[in-house]
Amino acid sequence: MDAIPIIDLAQAQGDLAARRQVAAAIGKACTDTGFFTIANHGIGTEIAAAFWRSAKNFFDLPAAEKSTAKAPYVGYPYGYAPFAKEALSLSLGHAAPPDLKESFSMGPLGRPDPMPDDPEAAFAYAATIWPPSRPEMPRIWAAYYRRMEALAARLMALFALALDLDEDFFAASIDRHVSALRANHYPGQVKPPRPGQLRAGAHSDYGSLTILRQDDAPGGLQIRTPDGIWRDVPHLPDCFVINIGDLLAQWTNDRWVSTLHRVVNPPLAAGHASRRLSAAFFHTPNWDARISCIPSCLPPGTSPKYPVALAGPHLMAKYRKSQAVDGQQVEGR
């Protein structure tokens, strides 16, 4: 699909000129739709496969066993979120029935020392609640998380080049990032959803970038392209879908776009065969990173579109808006 180009990261392993060429392609994609697909990303097959099996095996557990990892309250960031306990469209202020999915999330692997001077920063560094019956999960997920954070840092360096900046421009803002790794499970559908109910409602992502792996199953990811049309995001084996989030759009003064996307329902005839799994690494800068307009994104004689924001509070506000019980917003604690 032309709206989502495929970018070969192997071509960025050469000299600076080669990296700039790849960065230019990324920059065009981020300007057009904010979405692109990467191939030859360097994530080890064994680590990726182990993580995928671990996620699937968790969602295959009986409900009571999954609930041993349940978050203690709606709005807690890490652990198991049961089916239909989130409505992503609420993050944009659009009411809708709960999304038709369940999820498991983990947060940063450690806490910075010292912690940010903000009592609410503990939210982003909260402990992940793991199921006692799956003692291998923390190790497998941590290994995959480390590969994701390394890939995200590599992409951020290419983003910097695309914006005519030094490659390390973002480095000091992401060395204590508050990123989350989430696996989503969309069960097969055997009865019609409620009016307006989707697997994941229309939303934009909150942070700097998202690294997504998705299943090849009916009822999948769509983006709303600049012409206002919802278009499918194809599944490509051994590739990741990348999209930028709200914070990077603000950093670039909307030179780059944080595009609306959603996960649609499958044809009802697909039934149980429409079961779908996805895994997203939501990369977010340091809690106290200041998001202000990049100079190269400010035309002469103009003012920034956005006030300076702090990454952590921005993330928390967006996340808590999305937490729902039957479509009603619930404030986190």
C-alpha cells in the first residue's frame, strides 16, 4: 500500500550518507501519514518467537488464572487488563462502548536514580503484575523489551537525521524512557458487536513512536489517510509497522503527523477464526523530557503551535482518559 512504504533498515547500516538516505524516506512517510513498515530490523527470530508464544500462551489461560495478574484497579498501567475494560476513543474525548480486546502490559525494566521530581512519576515506573503460574514470563518479556528499546533508539536517531539534526539530538531525552510493551488479544467474534463498538476505537498514540507486530487475521489495523479514507494496514511477515505518536508530532510542530488508527471488527462469518494477536512497544521519552518545538520545524516569523509539555504527565493524562468501564471514563488513582 503506497500510504505505508516499506523501509529496509539494512540500508541504514552503512555510512552517514546511507543513513541519511533511509532517514529521508522515513521523513517523507512521517510527513505523509506518520506510518511506515520496516524490514530487516535486526530483532532476533528466537527472541521474537519466544515472546509471541509467551503472549499467546498467557491469553490461552483460564480466566481465573489470567486474573492472578489483574491490575488492582482500572487505570493501573501494567499487568492484565480484562476484556472490554478500555475504550481508546475516550483518549480523544469520543464516547464509545469498550474495545473488544484484553491485554497484558509491562513497563520499564528499572527505575532511574534519582527518580524524577514529580510524585506522579511512580505511575510510569509501577511494578508489572505477573501471573505466578508463568514464572518464565518476566525473563522472556524483558528480553524482547530490550530489543524493542534498542530498535526505538535507532529509529529516533534516523528521525533526527530526517529533521536535519545531529543523530544524537533525542538521546538525552530518551535515556530514561517510560515505554510500555503491550500484547493485545482480540478473541474471535461469534455475535455482532454493539453499535459503534470496535476491537480498538479510533485513536492516535500518545508518545514518540510505536513498534507494532500484528497477526494475519480478519479484522485488523486501519489508518485514516489524509484523504479521509480508512485503509487497511497489510500484514507483512517478519516486518514491524511503525507510527509516530502525539508527542513527536508536537515536537515537530505538526510537520509530522500522528495519524488516527483503529482495529476493526472481522466479518461475522469468520467467527472463531478471526482471533487476532498484536504486540506494541509504545516508546515514550523520559518522564521529565521537555517537548518543545524543534528549531528546524519552525518556519521563520511563526510561533510554535503547542506550549512546552512534559512527556510523562502528557502520557498519564492520555492513558487515564482511555480507561473505561462500559464506555464510561474512569480516573486512575
